Amino acid sequence: MVKNIFMIGLVAFFLMDCYKDAPSIHDGELTLELYVKYENDLIAGVPVFLMTSEYNLPMLVDTTDENGQVVFEKIPYAIYETNINTEVIVPSFLNPEAWDTIMVTGSSSVEPVEGRTFTDTVFTIASGTAPGIKINEIYSAGPPNNFFYFYDQYFELYNSSQDTLYLDGMIFCRMGAFLANVTYIFQFPGEPLGGTQDYPIYPGEFKVLASDAFNHKDEIFSGSASIDLSQADFEFKNSAMLNDPDNPDVPNLENLEVGFRLDFLVGLTGDCVLIADGSDVDYTDGIDIESVIDCVEWSATPEHVKEIEDALDRGIGGIGQSKYSGTSLERIAAGFDTNNSSIDFVIIPEPTIGYQHE
């Protein structure tokens, strides 16, 4: 937290330096009342940074009171930028009698309209929910059938940012209890962290990762019950597994775990997966939390005991989903992310494979 606050202050210093020629005489005074919210709850004890480029003024900071309010009095009448980046303690989603400590961030532009007192609300989100690569859909329940077919599983990625990002060398993992327990680890082709840039994901683009990239309708007696994944963008491949289907036209995510001889498949109605930047591929001691890009935990059972760290996902999606139902788990809007899968995801009647959005 200290590092984050220092960086905000450092940025503010350079911003103020850029505006060193701004006028120091201002027109009137303003009282600014700000309320800070996280997931619809007002939060107390949050430092709020306030700055303006209209006058040669230092950055201001004050802390919200027990009502989640902070008041800046007798400040120049101007347009202000607010910034929040701090730890807060909030009730646990799974246990109302327990508490979670999380990082939240938020910013807004405050532009007074009339009068000398202005009230506004700053909404914060959990840290790590900034735009970028998101796990947007998880289709794992299996199609309607009575012969236990569920090999048409896929995971959909979405780039919610305005930048072209690269999947080269990233890893996709199935997790056990907490980050220390990696049960599957598969890697995208290429070198991570800019080593190569052969596999872009453009702003607003979807990418589909198929367990097996072929037309699964051919495997289901009713034909239309399953889905066609022959056009998937990537396919999980374990070279140590005998007879693992491999579509030669689809790039592979390769298994990294020594001695592991299974394909990438997850629980039909509950599991946990993550995508990480590939800087840590030593699965024997877990995955470094700093390398995780997105993580989703889901379960059909309300009594499910949460496993992944709250810093990665505070909730559980998929409550009530049935196996072999043909349903899928999808974000309520592409890229929508509050770091709480209980809020972010909904069960949809059938999968919407990435390229079908286009």
C-alpha cells in the first residue's frame, strides 16, 4: 500500500510540475463533499487524493469518516481529479461474520456546476480489475446427454482494454486449494513478457481455448446437442497423453507438468482456473500472485468451501448450475470484472462461442 501511495504522489508531483505556470489567484471558494463506495457500500478510513491542473496548488489528501464521507473546504473553484488506491476491510461475501482485507482503486473527475458546495460519489473497484485480458466464459457442464460426454469444454478470453495484448508464453492453470496447488498447467506458444508477439488479442476481441478443437456434434447422438469447436483459436494438447486429439490447424497450449498424462478438463459444475503472464512456470511451489492476470472460481453448490485467495476472486460463480445441461457460465457483460464471480458471472442457457459474437 505504501508503494502505491508513493507512486500516486510521485505522479501528482510531476503533474503539478507540468502546471507550474498555472495561475495562483482563483475565482471563489468551493466546498467539495465526496462519498466513497465499494460494491454499493460506503467505506470509511479511505485516503482520498485531490488535485487540479487549473491552479498552482499542491495535491490535497483527506480520509473518509465513519459515513464514508470526506469534505474539502475552502478550496479554489475548479475541476478536480480524485484518486483512491488503498486497503479496505469489508464483510466477507461467504461469511457475513468474517472480514476480508482487499485493495481497492478508484478515480473520477469532479466538475462543479452551480453553487459553492458540490457533492459527488467516487465508486471504487477491487484492485486488479482494470481493463485487460479476462476469462469471459466457461463452458464446462457438458451438453444434454445420458452417456457422460463432456469433452466439448472450452474457455473464452476477452480483451477489455484499448490496447493490443499478446498471449505468447502465458499460462492457463486449473487450481486446487489456493495458489500453492496447481493441478494443471498449460502454456501458450511463444515467449512471455514480450519475448515474442505472434499471438495478439486485439481490443474487444474474443479468443476460444478448446479442450479439443473439433466438431463435437459428431460425437453426440442428437447431433445439435453439442458444439462445433473446430474453429477454436487454441487447443489444449498434452504430448504425454496417448490419443489426445490434435487439430493441426489450431495452435496448441502445451502441458508443462512432468509426468502428467491428461487433457485439460475441469469439473462439470465447479472448479477454479486462472491465466497468468508466464513469468512463473515453476508449478511445484504454486503461482506467484503478482503474475496472475485473471482468476475465476465457480461451483453449483451453495455450500461450496471457497478455495482460491480472496485477492484473486472474492466470490463463487455458477451457483445452481446443473451438469449435462448445456448451460454455460458467462460474465454479465464482456470484460465486466469486480473481482467477485458471484456478481460478475451468470448462467446462460447455451454457450456463446467467441467467434459467434462477431
